Amino acid sequence: MLDRVGTSQIIRFATFEVDLQAQELRKGGLRLKLTGQPFQVLAILLEQPGTVVTREELQKRLWPDTFVDVDHNLNTAINKIREALAWLIHQRRESQCRKRIVDPGKDRAR
């Protein structure tokens, strides 16, 4: 769940906080290393949570009048975002695995 803090440019989700004005990603108050294009991609994705943002949209926003290897640059940016958010990704996977575990006591005949 995303939570915007007042009228400021801070967005909170899980234990993360994104300060759009300062261009900082923090976890539990500690600043994580995410700058430049990876941070810009994250900010764009957070503008419309739950909405698909295409590569073409990202290209128009990040490199409007420039010819670049969009696929390579976006893949690199997304990988850096994944590294920064690795804790959240790990927690979600672990939670999904827990949901799949069946209580063995429920399957036993009485």
C-alpha cells in the first residue's frame, strides 16, 4: 500500500520511503543507494500505483529527444531498483510460500 505524506513529496510503502524532492529512497530511515535513472524510473512507477507503465512511456519520459539503447538502459535501471528493494521482494516471496504450506494436521483422518 502506498501512503503519501501530506502535501509533501514523500511516498511510503512497506518499510520504504521515497522522497521525490530529495530524490532519496530510504528503508527504516536509512538512505539506500538508488540515484539517477533508476530513481527516476521508480518515481514514474510510483506516480500511478497498480498501473502498467510501458517501455515506450518510460522512453518518452526519460529520453524524449535522444536515441539510446532503451532496452539496455531500462533493464539496468530495473535491476538496480530490484537490488534496492530486495528485502521487500524477499518478504513477499516468503509470505507467498507460507500461504502455500498446508497444515498437516488438517489432512489427517480422525
